[in-house]
Amino acid sequence: MKFYLGTHLPQWLHRLEDIPLFVSHRILKKYKTLIPATTDWCLDSGGFTELSMFNGWQTTPYEYVKAIRRYTDEIGRLQWASPQDWMCEPFMNEKTGLTVKQHQLKTVTNYLELRYIADDLPIIPVLQGWTLDDYLHCVDMYETAGINLEAYETVGIGSVCRRQATGEAENIVYRLQPIKLHGFGMKTTAVHRFGHLLKSSDSMAWSFGGRMQPDETCPKKSCANCLHYALEWRDKVLNPSQPTLFAAMA
């Protein structure tokens, strides 16, 4: 499994090598000047934040495509970009006033629209749902639209990060095989529990841990922005047999 270290600090894109990163569009769009990357990275559309703030997408597909093209040209090394999907956690459906199936339809429709606008950009499809049946229904929705997810190198799976320590989440991922899945926001427990079923995953849980449980040897009061802390946390995730300071973050 390939693990992308999530970061809210875009300068890491040109400070690191051989450490794949996961960066949000909501962060990058604020920068007038972008510097070429020295490591591979993927783009998060920022959907969770946008839906939480506005109960829907304010960024249009054309605006998002324009941004992805800019990142591709100016930063480079973009492996893939998330679509403008709609999360299906119960509290998110309450905010939007829409059902899980409506969120799924908007997710699939957005992917098709983004592909129609810019089929040359590496935008991946994403599965959304809440129950196993929801996710299987979402697969059917893509198939009805002519999309064979098993043929894709990467397919995202959303709305599982808050249940990732449960057998339910593991069963959902297992039942979606052989689709090559990327797990969004996967923490230590999920990576160790069913990471072998995923092609890739990402997490920036290190930042929360750095704020709540900073390194005692560091003179700073918070390690929420600390590269050293993030890299050490990543190493512990990928090498669970080593002693860890981050057990509380699992």
C-alpha cells in the first residue's frame, strides 16, 4: 500500500523527496506563486470542508478543472486528483437536506462532468455511501454510466474514515475487491487492520496529534506544523513493530 502523508503546508512539495504527499485544493488555491514539486503528490478537492461550510459545492466543475490544470503545469508530479464528491456521513446529509442516494448521484455526475470537460487530467472516480449496500449501489451507478471501476488504477472510497476502526469498514473494503481503492483519511488503526486491501491511503492525523501530544524533546509548544514530527509519525505508521509515541492517535 502506498501511503500519502497529508499536509496543509504546500512548501513540503518542494522540500521533500520520495515522500508522497496529499494536499488540499482549498490550501493550494490561495497561492499566487507555485513552485515545482520534488516529490509525487495527490490533490484533495476539499469537499468535506466545502460541504460543511456551505451545505453544497460553491466551486464549479470548470473552476476546479482550471485549478487542476494549473497545478499540473506549475507544480507537476500530480498523480491524481479527487473529484468534487459528496460525503455520506449522516450529519452531512442532515446539513445538505439530501439523501445518501442523492449524494451518490451528485458524486457520479460530477465525475462524468469533470471527465467530459478535461479527460486528459488524472481525476479519479470516488465511491460514496454509508452501508455496504450503499457502496455496492454506487458501483452499479458507475457501471450504468459506462464506467468499469475495476479497470481503473485508483478509485477513492469516502465516508469510512470515522468508522475505520470497525469491522464494518473492513468488510466494506473487502467486499469492494478487486477494485483498487484509495482510502481517504485513514489513521493508524485502519492502515494496520486492512491496509493490505487498499492500493493507497492518506492521513494528516499527525497534525492533530502534534497539537495534542507534542514531542517532549521539541522546544515548541505544538508540533502541528512540524515536518520532523510528521515524518516520524509516518515512519511509525508504516513500521508498526517499532516503539511508538503515537499510540493515542490509533
